[in-house]
Amino acid sequence: MHCPLFCSVLILDYLLRLPELLRACWWMVEVWLA
């Protein structure tokens, strides 16, 4: 199965945003627990 170009771009964009989202969630958890 061949993934279209826009599909690859969406996956790449998601992977690039994931660390930023995890960092934001972790920051919120630290603030909430502090």
C-alpha cells in the first residue's frame, strides 16, 4: 500500500509536534502537582 504525499506530510508533522506536546503535558502535570 502506497501512502500519498499528504499522508506522509501529516505523519511527519505529527511526529515533529509530539515531543512539544509531551513537554507541554509534562509541564502542566508538574505545575498541577507542585
